[in-house]
Amino acid sequence: MSEFLHIALPKGRLGERVYRRFAAAGFACPGVLEDTRRLIFENAEQKVRYFWVKPSDVAIYVERGAADLGVAGKDILLEYRPDVLELLDLQTGCCRMAVAARQDFRDRPERTLRVATKFPRIAGDYYRSLGRDIDIIRLNGSIELAPLLGLSDVIVDLVETGATLRENHLTELETVAPVSARLIANRASFPFHRAAITAVMEGLRQQPEEA
């Protein structure tokens, strides 16, 4: 197993914010935030190696051992249930998984509820907990269109400010789960890198979200 600590960061603003916290905690790496097509960055002195991946793929890299640590949204962890250690709520990238519908929607419990979502497992688990009969319609984008065009009764999707819902005349009905970025670790490499990972965790705890 490599002596380097491999860390998978999600591409985009969330990953950049989180990396700044890693750097402030003493785990900086030259070039990570530069405008470049490079994907892997290494600090030989700190024995740390970062790489950028698609946000939904972070948990796969960690679960499969290509990364020792990673930062993934709680939505990804709930939906795909990767076999990883969830170490720390970074309390950034905060939003919520919510149910929304047209403003004139009235539920009829005796009917099967049509639910459009990118998160079928989360939606299914939620409605099973309520004993509700549902028909899940899996979509990959523009979820808000589904109830507007009569494809679904409700949607289950990530909501941050609610502005997109309001602009499309939808209203938020229920919160399914709070969502934020989590520090995750590979189960096999955690014992090997325990000291380094513990140092990372303690450093991140001491850094404010906007560090």
C-alpha cells in the first residue's frame, strides 16, 4: 500500500472550497487550484496526492481503494450505499433532499403516487417508511418539468434555496433528509493511514467552512 495519502476531490466549487480547508489544515499541494487540465497533484513532502473526479464517482474511487479519502455528498452515500467509512460531516455544501409538487397539488392517498427523481433508492426508502404506494419515474435532469407536464405527481430532488422550485411554480412539501459534504475513507486503508487520516480530520475540524 502506498505511503502517500490519496484524496479524491469532487470537481467544481464544492471541491475547491473543501480543498482550501485541507490546505489550511496543513495539507496543501501546489497546482490544485490552477486553471489546468491536470487531474492529479502531489506534495511529496506532505505525502499527499489529490485528484479531481466527478462528484458522483468519488465514493466509487474510495470504495475500490483508488483513494484513501474522499469528499462526497450525503445524497450520494444514501443513494448508492458504498461500503466506506463516513468519518466527518464537513458542514458545507448544505442543502436538503425534499419532496416538491405543483402549487395546486392535492394528494390522494388511495391512488399510487407518481414520483419523478434522480434518486430512486432515497425516494423508495422514504415512501416505504410512510407505507405509501408509489410509482418511481427515474429521470436524469430537469426534474422540475415532470409535474408541470403531468409526468409525475411529485418530485424528490435536492433543494438549496428553493428558488428553482418557485420560478417553476412548485412548492416544497416535505424534507426527506438533510444533505452536506462528508469525509469518507476506504475501510482497508484506514488502519494503514490511521495517523495521517486522524491528523486530516482534526485539521478539518479546526477550519471554518470558508477557510
